[in-house]
Amino acid sequence: MIILCIDDDPEDIDLFRDAIQIVDASINFLSATGGREALLLLASSNGSNCPEFAFLDINMPLMDGKETLKRIREVEHLGSMQVVMLSTGVANWDHSEYKALGANQVMSKASSFHGLCDMLKSILRLES
């Protein structure tokens, strides 16, 4: 399995990487520090090395999560990639807006490392 974490905060990317190692060390972890970098990375992917999941921060400078999501959904070979939108504060109205744009899930970022591990297990449907 390949997952991609798109977040402008390097500390959040490091936490995500550490959580993935605990949840399932066989997962290939990719990261991008913004929407543009993620789109370049995804453009070079094809069916065999395309991430199954992208965890996308909503609040990023230059290209925010909403614009990144729109552009991801325009790329045909990324159609089956699950996109999970993450933010420190997600209002109820955001859920329907992001889902309408093609997000599979919209969630608040976990408040603890243990919570992040549990969230990943649940989303990736891994056994505890």
C-alpha cells in the first residue's frame, strides 16, 4: 500500500510518518509540503505506483486543500485514490462542500499521536 500525506507543516508530516510506521511498517509513505508539490508527484505516478490514499491538509498557503482536491480529481488515473481531507477545525458545512468536490472523508486532525494511529487504522481498515 502507498499513502501520500500533503501538509505544509513538516512536524505534522513527521508525526504522520511515525504513526504509519507503528500502524503498518510495510506501507510506503510519500509526502508533499504543498498542493503543487503533490500534483507534480502524482503526475509521475501511474496505476502501479499511485497512492491508494491521500491525506490532504485543508489549510495550506499558495494552493490550499480545496484547490489541490479539485486538481487531483481532474486527473483520470487518480480517480480511485481515496482522499481524506484533514484540518484542525472543520465546520459542518465543509463536509458537504469537500465531498461534493470529490473528498472521500473530511475529518479533524487527531489531537494525539495515539488518536492519529487509531484514525489511520480505521481509515486504512487495518486490524489492531
